[in-house]
Amino acid sequence: MGMMKQNRFKRDFLAPLRHLLMKMPERNAMIILALFVGVSCGLAAVALKLAIEFIHHSLTSWFDGEAYNFLYLLYPGIGMLVAMLFVKYVVKDNIGHGVTKVLVAVSKNESKIRPHNMWSSMLASSVTIGFGGSVGAEAPIVYTGAAIGSNVARYMGLSYKNMTILLGCGAAGAVAGIFKAPLAGVLFTLEILLFNISMTSILPLLLSTISATVISYIFLGDKPPFECTITPFAMGNIPFYLILGLFSAVCSVYFTRTTLWLEDKIKSIDKPMYRWGLSALCLGLLIFLFPPLFGEGYEYLHELLNGGTIDLDGQTVLSFMLHKAWLVPVFFMLVLLLKVFSMSFTNAGGGVGGTFGPTLFIGAIAGFVVSRTINLIAGGGLVPEQNFVLVGMAGLMAGVMQAPMTAIFLIADMTGGYDLLIPLILTSTVSYAVTRAVEPYSIYTKRIAKKGELLTHDSDQAVLTLLKTSDLIESDFMTVQIDSTLGELVEKVSQSTRNIYPVVDSRNHFQGYVSLEDIRRDMFKYEQYETMHVYNFMRSAPAYVYIDEKMDSVMKKFEQTGAWNLPVVDHERTYIGFVSKSKIFSAYREQLKQVSHD
């Protein structure tokens, strides 16, 4: 099969199957592999969901309210500690922020993800969340699914293009499996993971998400993850959905900026045990006061989505707030604001989880706060609160993840809320547009975008991101010392096949260069061989290229200087080699074939 490279793995019992697939046409082999990845991701999603529920039930089903309140202080910290020790001594790798890690794998590591990520993220996140860590399971399962797709492709010896497609199949299947939302899984891959996949490559994604969803239905039943009781959409509520969209945008900016700032602050603490202790104490205190912050908090969303009330009597000293009309939205506004802190404490303190689940949680709370406030002001049931809870989930997802299509169809799929498609579209669009105007990158892409490592839907930019300066260096130029004589330089010319001669000092620091054109008229004047020196002919480089410099920056230097070759140095100006336009263009054409999934 044309897409297959020579396999570098040792032979095993699956070798005959691999050999059979390699003989198939590429399209047929990819279909089979996509189905396999989808089934595997569906099973992984089911296993993670059941593991979290089992741990959570085992820890919380046997004690009364008073003990429950006390153990809020202990459980999350224990889970974070177990996860931290597991990651440090067993995994020995950073497995947090799974979606961001997938983006980095595609842009920097040829879509290769380490094999342990097929199970390590699941184990660590199930302990973290099961013990009450205030994060979501969705990002770890996306990382797991992407790792499954990547390692299946690597085992089969696939090219970068097809490895990226299977990695996307794994991520899409993971989302579809955990939410029972096949269309949302495809949109998630195309919109959030930013893969530049053509329409002809979507078939494997569809097959992966369908197979993962079927697996989820078989083991978890056919009910949507969030059953809700919604009322028919009323045109008169459009202004209120616009208000919800604006509020979602404000919450999205707060969510993104506060999360990144707080995690950086906590992680600046050098000693891991100090970092864990502070985070565990703060998280325990927050959950002690606000029980909805315990774990994913989805059980509270079920109440709100069905128009129910939340009773926390005996679980928190603040339960009195839920018995006073105007203090109810205040209580939930505090939950909304503090969920970001509890999530950041969990991740920075050693737990493993994602921002996907907290985004849904905060969006639902935002919808409830807006609708309850409107009803209190109006003095009656002016707007259906459960509808706003559902639409708020989409609004915040559209803003935080900057993925409006994924938000619309994921919420509609997993709640059965297609009757609210108009407000879903309206609120998500407003939230996305306003957030984008203030914050150009999503919570997943902000850090890596600053480093220039983010792939986009722009093929040119994607290719430049994937190209590495270090891979394009030409090092076969013969260097000359700055104080060498013309005779010594001519001797170098007689031995070289290049027409550029980098000039260095005694410490190999780049000083300039001499071209063959510069010495052509003097190289046959033998009487000057001892009197003329290299520095008499040397030119300064119009610009330097650093070995770790991003390719888009390198191309700007070529454009600004008009040069055809530029020297490559390290940050101490030690000479390494040259990079040329011709080699970049050649590598660009080859990489473009891999990026363009036609």
C-alpha cells in the first residue's frame, strides 16, 4: 500500500494482519482502521465513565450529610496525591491538558503520541475525578483516543497524513463515545483540533464516531447523557438569549484568562508537595463551602436541566442561601466564579483532568443565573430556566473553546435539545463573536499559539508551522578563520563544492562570509596570497537565523533581506550552517503534500 512505510516494529502475532492491510488499497485499509479505532475509543470512553462512577459511588454512598461535609475536605486532595504519585513514579511524563497535548503532537511531533497515553490518562483522571477533583473527563479521553489512533497508525507504518487522520479518528471517537454524539465528535476534530482535512478524508472520522457511539449505546444505554425537560422555543425570548450570549462571552474570557494565570502562579511553586498541599487545602475548602464543585458536578446539572431545585441542607453552612429568592442566583454566581479556581487547583496540584467538563458546568450555571435573575426581576416565570441552562452550556463552550459548531451540535445531541436549535445558534454565535474579538485564541491554543506551534486551517501557515529550521540546515560549507590569508582561502576553494565560505573566529563564532564572486579577481594574484587576508573580502550577513527559530520568522527574514542564503547560529552566535530558500521551497512542497489530505 502506497501510504505505508517500511515497518520498524518487531514482528508479533498481529504481523499477518498488518501484512494483509498493507496489501489493500489505501481507502479500504483506512476504513478498517478507522472502525477499529472507533470501537477501541468507545470502549475506552465507557471504561473511564464507569471507573469514575464506581470510585465516586464507593466513596460517597455510605455516609450521612455531616460526614459527607467533613470528607469534602479530604477526598479531593487524596485523589490528587494518588494521581500525582502515579504520574511521577509510574508514567514519568506530563499527561495533563490532553487536548493541548494533541495539538502539540500534530504540529511538533509528526502526530506521534507515546503509547502509555492509551491508558495513563484514563487511570489518572478516573482517580482524580472519582475522588472529587473539580475537572472533566473529556480532555483525558480525547488524549486517550488520539493516542490510540496515533499508535495504531504508527504500528501500521502509516505516513504523517494518514497518521494524522487516524489520530483525529481517535479524538472524534472519544468525544462521540463519552457524549453519544457522533456528529459532535467529527466537528470537534475539524473545529477544535484544527486539522486541515478535506471532504474526502471525513469518511474515516464518521465511521470512527459512529462505531464509538454504538459501543457507548451497547454498554451505557440509549438515553442521552443529559436528559432534560425543555419547553417550546418562543420568539419573544430572543432578546434574553442575546443577553445570555453576551454573558457567556464575559464568562468565557474570565474562564480562559483566570485559568491560565492561576495555573501558572501555582506551578511556579518549585516543590511538588508544597504545591499539592496548597492546592488540596484550597480545593477542599471550596468544596466544603460549595458542594456542587465536587467532581464533575453533572448530577446538579440534571436537576437544573429538568427544572428542579437543589437542596444542600446539611451539606454546607451556606445552604441558607438557597432558601432566599435573591440569594439563589448569588450562590450560583459564586459557584460559577469559583469553579475556575477549583479546576485550576486540581490540575496544578497534581490531578489529571480537563477544562471540557467545567466549561459545560459553568455554561449551565451561567444560563441558570441569567434566567433566574430575569424571572426574579419580572416577578414570575417569564423565561424557561431549563432552556437557558441547556443553551448556556453551548454559549460557554463556543466562547471558551471558540468552536461554535461543536457547541451547537454537541449540546443538541447529548440533551436531545434540537427543538432549541435557534437559541443554540444565536447564543453560541454571539458568545463566539464577542469572545473572539477580545481573546483571539481558545483556552486550548493560547499557550502554543504564543510559541508559534499552532496549526491552523490555512495550509500555508500549517506547513510553515510543521517545518523545522533544524531539519533544513546545510552544513557542508567549509569555514575559514577571519585572520586566514588569501592563499589559505584559495586552498579552501579548491577543496569545496560550494561558493560561500562562512568566516568564524577562534571560538567558532560567526563573523561574516566570503563568496566566490568576492575573490574571483584576486584569487590568481599569487603575490597577494600572504598579504591579503579573509577580512579584506568578508561581508556581513544581512540577518541571522537561530537554530530554534520558527519557520514563519525565517521566511520573513528572507523576504526583508532579499537573500538566498542565511547563516544559522545558536544564541551565542556559534556557527552551525546555512539555510537556503531553495531547500525551504523543496521541503515546503513535500510537506504540503502531507498537509493536504486529498
